Amino acid sequence: MAYRYWCGECGFKTPWLSESEGEQRQLDHYAQRHPGIPPGGHVEANRKNPEGGIGCVHVIGIIVLLLIIAAACSR
Ligand SMILES: [Zn+2]
């Protein structure tokens, strides 16, 4: 599960991170950009894989498999 922290004062958002890491990034952002303002905004949670690369590998694997089957059948 990945978390993205959105700034309540501007359009800043952290990358997809762990809960503690994202919270720290947001605190750092407030310290740098909005000193004196208590950290606000909201947290977005992502239940899916934040990298999004695994589904793509599966599709390529299926295409390769189909090509192998097609090649085997054409002989
Ligand atoms: Zn901000």
C-alpha cells in the first residue's frame, strides 16, 4: 500500500511512498515552503502496485506464448 500526501496550501504532492516516509516529506515541504503553518492537506492511499509494471510484463508474456503456439502450429 502506497501513500501520497497532498499539501493543503499549494499544489504540492509527494510521490507514492510509505506512510511514514510520505508524512516526513510533507513535513519537510511545510518547513521549507510554509513555515509557521501547521501541516494540512490530505492523504491519498493506493491499494494497487504503485509501480504499475507487473501487468505489462504479464501481457508481454502472453503475447510471446501465443507467438510460440502459432509458430508450433504452422509447422
Ligand atoms: Zn505547499
